[in-house]
Amino acid sequence: MNTQNVNTEQLISQLNNASLPTDAISAIAALSAREITENKAVSALIQAFSHHHPSVGKAAVEALVKLAPASVEPLIFAFRNSPDQGVQAYIIQALALIGDERAVDLLAEVVGTEVANHCQGNVRRIAARGLGKIGRTAKQPEVIRYAVEKLTWALLTPEDWGLRYAAAVSLQEIGTPAAHTALQTSLNQETDKVVRSRITMAATKNLPD
């Protein structure tokens, strides 16, 4: 479909009513290229997370990241109001890639959620990486401190080795003295060889000034 002469309403309708993944992705690409940040467009992109084909969800994530910061609040709202774990996973992926301070509470909450489902466990790791980006780029000291505190918990407490690994990488990126202390502390208790190796690397590269 040629989207050059199609208006926003038509693109949203195309996306909402797409039966084929290619049609949905075409509409998403057009909305993204035009950088349309209207609420109805952002909402339609978030709804695309419910599409049965994963390529559509992936395209919607990329579009919503491009449309940030306008997409941040709608994404947070959608997470709070969606019972679908698959949709929530896409939302966390988008928010983690954006790294906006407004998402710090939600990402911290997800990191601290104990889940048995492997896919949801992966969502916790993505959220931990999102906290790393926020902690690295945030302007507010309290936001950085909060991110480090949550990542320190994730490094020292959970049984999920993948979450501990993600926390180590994020703490290295943040690079504050508190992050370095957390990495050093974790070396005294980490038993997984892969995670311990990554923590050692992070602690070495994260020497405070």
C-alpha cells in the first residue's frame, strides 16, 4: 500500500484492521516515519502489541521508541491497565530502550517481581537493563540513587542468574561509587561462574574516581 498520500486516520485504521502482518508493519512504518505523536496514533501502536505475529510487536516497539518522549506516559498507563503479559512484555521492552526517568518506578517494580515463567523472567532482565540506561542518563540524583538501589538488590538477592548478570552490566554502566560498592560486595557471594566473571569485569572497569 502506498502510504505517501494517506492521512493519519487512514493509517490508524489500516493498523487497527490489518489482517496481514505486512499491512500492519507498513502502517507502523508510516506512522513512525511521520513522527506522529498524537494520542490516538500512540494508542494504536500500543494496541498493535496484541497482534498475533511477533514482527508486528517488534515494529511497534521500534516506532514507540522513536516517538519518545511522547510515548512514555501512554506506555506506562497501558502497562497498568493491561492484563496481558505478552503486551506488558512489549511495553517494558519499549520503556527500557527509551530510558526515560518517568519509567523508573515501573521498571523497578518489574525487576522486583518474583515470577516462575521463563519469558516473564526475561522481562525482569530487560527492565534491569532499562534501569541501567536511566541511571546512566538521569539528571536527578535521587533517580540515579534509586536505580542503583534496585539494581543492587537484583544483583545480591534473586535466584535468577540472568537477572543478576543484567544488574551487573547496568551497575557498570551507571558507574557511581555506590554501584562499584555493590559490584564488589556481590563478588563475596556470587557462585555462578558466568555471572561472577561478568561482575569481576564490571568491578574492574567501574573504579570510582
